[in-house]
Amino acid sequence: MTDTGIVTDEAWEALAGVRLLALESNHDERMLEKGPYPYVIKQRIASERGHLSNAQAAEALARLAHPDLRAVTAMHVSQENNTYRKPRETLEAVIAERDLPTQVSVAFQNRLVTLG
């Protein structure tokens, strides 16, 4: 799930119980705030019509995590307003807190990714 500033009721329903989850983790909120984009673009990215932040992705994962979730991958990671380390650590913390055997990975902008 990418290019969404919120997780809709329809998305919660569709994603419940999945074994492989690709979840947008576009930006670090602090990096976006201090980053190079014009204010109007920052506002759009952070809006309900923008992109999920690392924190929002972690909140979504916390709600969607279950013992049969094999893998979660952070997708659509901004090269200007994030690092590849931040979403991995944020999602790994959710998985560790629940003591799940779920593999966590991050999809790079210009590389193929394999899930599960």
C-alpha cells in the first residue's frame, strides 16, 4: 500500500490477515519538516492525501501484525526526507515488541525486492 496519507477502512479490511505486507514508509516527520521541499509540498506529503510517515507505517503495522505475517517491506521511501535505516528500525521495533518471526525489509528506489 503506497501513495496514501491515511489507512482507510477499506484498506484495513483488505490487509487484515495478509502474510506478506508492502507498506509505505515514505518519510521521517522531522526530516520532512527540515528538508528541502517548499512548504506547500511538505504540507501535501504530510496530509491525508500524501504519504505515510515512518511513524504512521509503524502504527499500521502494529494493527496489522499477527503470528502468520511472514514479511513486511517498507515501500516508497523518500530519498530526500528519509533514510533506508529509519523505516527498517521503526518496523523492526513493532515486530520485536510483539515477538513475531516476521522478516522486515526496505525496498530501495532502484532495486528489486523479494518478499518472504
